[in-house]
Amino acid sequence: MLEKLFKLKQNQTSLKQEVVAGLTTFLTMAYIIFVNPMMLADAGMDHGAVFVATCLAAAIGCLIMGIVANYPIALAPGMGLNAFFTYTVVGEMGYTWETALGAVFLSGICFLVLSLVRIREWIVNSIPISLRLGIAAGIGLFLALIGLKSAGIVVASPATLVTMGDITAFPAVMAVLGFFIIIALVHRGMKSAVIISILGVTALGLLFGDVQYQGIVSAPPSVMPTFMKMDLSSVLEVSMLSVVFAFLFVDLFDTSGTLVAVAQRGGFLDDKGKLPRLNRALTADSTATIAGAMLGTSTTTSYIESTAGVSAGGRTGLTAVVVGLLFLGSLFISPLAGMVPAYATAGTLFYVAILMMSGLVHVEWEDITEAAPVVVVCILMPLTFSIATGIAMGFISYAVIKLMSGRYKDLSLGVVILAALFVAKFIYG
């Protein structure tokens, strides 16, 4: 059955090799089962329900990707998108988390339609690579700021907006230690570096009496506090269209970039440099987002950590299926997830920021008309504490700079339309 479904011999792999690859990928991305519930709880959502939704959404995405698309690419609620959900849509814009879930659901529907009608390529190709790189880096800086804030390392200041907190406080010390552990273990090639850091810092919190022991294993919590709680009526308001677009936009490029990166690492591209069964992979991603919104979590997307599994020998969808089954098994460690303090995940956010900012090396820094919009995005996204604002200002600055520099031929129709829409949004609210 496995041979017929995944074509193991044709892909020169084996059951053992795929299982090892799946375990490797899971260990590199398992931090999401601790970070995502904590982050969405800040939006007022039930921690236990989000924990279950996170595991189930990841499992659904991985199983569909593995069985339907037959690629060793794992999915889970995306970092950055969960921060946008909590701190921008709910925190800054004032919408309820139910409305935010509705926006995630609608963005998933839009993504599915784009995948089926095959106009995704036109959208992706119409956006300059510099803006894509800038948006990814900006989200990384945004996550870093969230991590520093949650650990008390960066605090508000009436004189300077932000300043250094009490760096000698226990949460700050633990957050810094967790970050150092991740970097040291990653440098040594440890695939489970992030999860080891989170559990290690949590254990230190228990040892020093800062964390209360709640157990390790239990039956999964109820998902009902978030299940099918989407508010679709409010999503149809004009002011919410930019939110839906932001969810769709970030997921679209996150997924596209991940698929290309994993395909290149695994040698899955055909002679023309294209990824076979691309629409199946995109359908898996969009379907997982829709299912995740119904269960009660932010956008589910493909994880770049899948490259770890590919490097370990993963060549077929069986790798993704193994990851999905491990996420299902994780449903029974909810007490452990509930014990993890915010400072235990702060180092993880900072580490993810490093990964997301690495793409800046590909920006054409010699061309000031390309570099300037990237800096605009990277600076404004964390300082306005809004991913949507950073994206909007990036498009507007790119269009205006190119026009005023006489480089209007560099502008695609898509960029011009989006810039105009963002300007209208700022003017008319």
C-alpha cells in the first residue's frame, strides 16, 4: 500500500528513511504547539482549545500534503501570521478573535480558488522580489520585538518609546539563556535545538519555583471553545478586506517560497525548473488553512523546517504523513504545553527572526530604488507593531520611488493597483 501510494522505490527511498525524515522535521517545528496557543491566548482565545486546533490543523495539512501531493513538506499554523492575528487584527484594530478567524477562513477560500484557477503565478510574479524579501524580514523583526517584550527585555518608556527592561529579572535571564541554547545547538547540527531549549527553560522554571507542575500527559482538552466560532458577517465589511488580503498575501508568498526552497533542496524540480503537482501542494495548504480556521487557529502554512527532513533523506509524502501522525500524538501532552512560560518561547521567536531576515542578503543594495522600500518595510512593521501597515507602506513607497526616479517600467500592474488601494485605505480609513 505504501509503495503504491508514495512510490518509495521510484523515489529511491525506504520506509525507515521516510520515518527518520518525518521525525527530524517534526522536532524542528514542534515548537509551534507551545508558541501558537500562547500567542493566540493573548487574543482572548482558550489556550487548551487552540492547542488542540494547532495539532489538528497541522495534522490535516501534513496528511493532505503527503497523500494528495506526495511531497515531504509539513504544515502548521504559521509564525508571523499568528502574530498578525493577535497583535494587529485583534489588538490594534480592535476586532474580535471570532472575526479574525472569519478573515483567516475567507483568505483560505481565496487561496484555494487562486490555486484551482492557476492565476497564482501571475500574482507571485507581479510582486518584486525585493518586497517579498523585505516583508519576510519585517515579520522576523516583528516577532523579535514580541519575544523581547514577552521576556521583559524591552519595555515601554514615556521618554524614548522603548527602553531596556530589568535584564537581571528571572524571565529576562531565562529568555536570553534559551536563545543562546538554540544558537549553540543549531551550530552543532542539533535538529531538535528549539524544542530542547523550550523544554529546558521550562524545567528551570519548575526548578526555581516560577512554574507550577501540571503533569505531562492527559486526554486532549476540548476544542469546542473555538470550534466553528468564526464570525463571517463582520468579515464582509470594507475595512476587513485589507486584513483578508494581508492573511492571503503573506500565506501566498510564504508557501511559494517554502515550496521552492524545499523542492530545490530535494531535487524535485523538473527540467524546466517547475514543481510538478504544484496545484496539489497549494490545495493542501489552502485546505489546511480553511480547516484550521474552523477548528480555531490562525493561518496554516508550509514550513521551511521541512528542509531538515529532506536533508535527512525525506523524498515522498510519507515524510509529511509521519509528521502529521506525530502532531496527532502531541494532543496528549496538553499539560506540558500549558506549563511553558512566555519567556521559554521568547528565544524561539528571536531565532525565527534570524531565519526570516537571512533573505536580505539577496536584496540589490546597490540599487537604492530597490533597497529603500525594503528598509521601509523592515523598520515600520515592528515600530508600528503592525504587519499590515508594514506591507502597505512597502508597496506605496516602492511605487512612488520608482515613479519619481523615472523607473516606471519596473512597476507591474499588480504593484500599482495594490499601492493605490493601500493609499485609499489610509485616506478613507
